[in-house]
Amino acid sequence: MSAKLKQLKTELSTELDSILNYWSKNSIDTKNGGFIGQIDNNENLIEDAEKGSVLNARILWSFSSSYQITKNEEHKKIAKRAFEFLSEYFYDSEFGGLFWSINVDTTPKDTKNQIYALAFAIYGLSEYYVISKDEKALTIAINLYLRIQKYSYDAVNKGYLEAFTRDWQAIDDLRLSEKDANEKKTMNTHLHIVEAYANLFKVWKDKALQKDIIELLQTIEEHFINTKTGHLRLFFNENWIEKPDVISYGHDIEAAWLLLQCAEISEDETLIANYKKYAIQMAEVTKEGLDTDGGLWYEFDPKKNELVAEKHWWVQAEALIGFYNAYQLTANEIYLDIVLKNWDFIKKQILDTKNGEWFWGIYRDNSLIEKDKAGFWKCPYHNSRACLELMNRIL
């Protein structure tokens, strides 16, 4: 097994280089600054596409984190480019928030404060601070954290509200995307707030921040993890009344490892013990979504009793980490076999071996999902992180 793991680590290292090379070569916007807002499935650059803050923040995180392993100065330069573009054009110095999107000419387009986007900015900025020691990056990250605590935190019921106008007023449409329920508290945003706060705490040992991380993990434990089934609950109103929805296998397996990592950063021994149990439970129930080819299905709709029969790139990336994490916790080689089979599936069906990067995914019949190679939601974060996490974990 050690030979297989050694080979896996080598292949993931090669793949990380390939992912970073794709973004280095294809995504730099030399005309307008920053990064191209959209590249379609056929490698066409959509030069007038709006630019999303989440994409920029994820590029910032990916190149900052990768540089710590690759020591490639080009990667550090791209991280710096992402930081400068985010701080100059996405960060709203007037109201202390973050524009959801900007036009290609860098003027603001959608000025709402989507807390999910602020969280990813904190995640990217704190990672950039590790490699740059640029105090401006840390200051903006702290400012965004304080804004979230001031406006999004629900002091009465706990948890965080989804979105606000530019000047932090209530907003009607709270959704991240059209497929989401228009509810005030969501699993996805809470997952990424705690991820961001934990990353910030690694470089800024603030006691109030540590307390907020611990409370967030307790809130997630109480409301979002269905401890009977092991799956995540996705949508709630402000009073924690659930709006039942699909089972999201990708989020289940992402949360399995990521929440444990956040608990370990929080240094709370009770939470660490609890989230170790959840990590195994959630990995175990995610096995329901595995296909015979090693791929992990996207979602399951309990109302219709049917799969959302798609295998998305990010779901596979999170499966690699989540199941490897379960193997580390249990030494059960069933989980390792899942990782190796999933990686084989990724190599056969998800990697674009001609142009680089990962395809969006495939349908049940193995035909390609014709969506972006780069865009609002297609970024180097999930797949580069999967490579980085396993490279660090495989001894």
C-alpha cells in the first residue's frame, strides 16, 4: 500500500503543477487587470464577462497556499496580483464590505454583501499574509471579520445571516445562486465562515475570534449536522426552522474533514473529539453516493427518491480529502481504496488532459457537462486544495 500512496502523492504533485500552470497561462487578464472572468468549456475567453469576488479570492488562496509547497516565485507573483486586484477593486473601503462582482472595466456591478464572498476573501487574505507578511492583507481580513460579526451575526438565535445591501441593510434575494433556497441561514455559508475564521486565527491569535470559531462549530453541530443520518441540513430561516432540501454528497464529505480541521485549530478538546466522530460518520454515509466507477454523485433528492445524476469536479476533489481523512482516523483501508478508485475516476473522466484543468463534470452517460473551465464558480480552489491536502497528509 505504501507504494500506491507514494505513487498517488507523486501524481497529485504533478497535477497541482498542471492546475497552477493552466491558471497562470490562461486566466491572467493583461488588458483589464486581474483575471479573466470566464473561460468556457471550449477554452474561449469571454473577455467582457463580469468578474466575481469569489473567483478572485479563491485564486488568491490557491496560489498563496501552493507557493508554500512549490516555492515557485511565479505562483507568489500571481498571489500578489490577486491580492492587489481584490484590495483595489472588490474591497469596499467606504462601507467595509466586498462587492459580489465588478464589470470588466473594474467598476462595481453587483454591490451586495454576500457573506459567503466575505468569508472567502478572509480565507484568501489570511493565506496570502502567510507568504507575504503584508499587513494590509491582514488588516482587510480583520476588517471583514469585524463586519461579519457586526452585521451578519444573529446575537439572539446564533448563526449568521446570508446577505445584505452594500450599506448593510436587509436584502430580499439572499441566494448564492439560482439553485439555492432563498433562506436566511445556510449550511454552505456557515461552513465557509468557520473555514475562513479558522484560517485567520492561524495568523491572528485573537481570543474573541477563537471564541467565535468555537461557537460557530457548536452552532453547526446543533443545527446543520443531522447526527441521526450523518448528512447535512442545508437551509433554515432565521429562527432555525428547516426548509428540507436535497442531500449534498459533496458538502457532506467536504464538511467531514474541514470541520475537524477547524475544530483542531480552535483548540477546543470537546469539539475535536466530537468532530472526529462526525468525520467518520459523514464519510460513511457519503459512501451512499459512490458509483461503481469510483465517482461521487452530486446530490440525492429524497422527495423524488432520485439522484441528481451528475459528477461534478469539486465533489470529487472533496471526496479525495474526506475519505483520506477517514482513513487516517480509522486505519480502515476501505476508505483508502475509495480514494484510489476516485482518483482513477478523476484521471479518466474529469481531467482535461489536452488543455489542462478539470472539466465541470459528467452526466450519467459519461458525456461532458458543458460549463465553464473558469468562472464565478469554477476556480482552482477545490482541486488544488485536494492535491495540497493529500500531499501533506501522505507521509
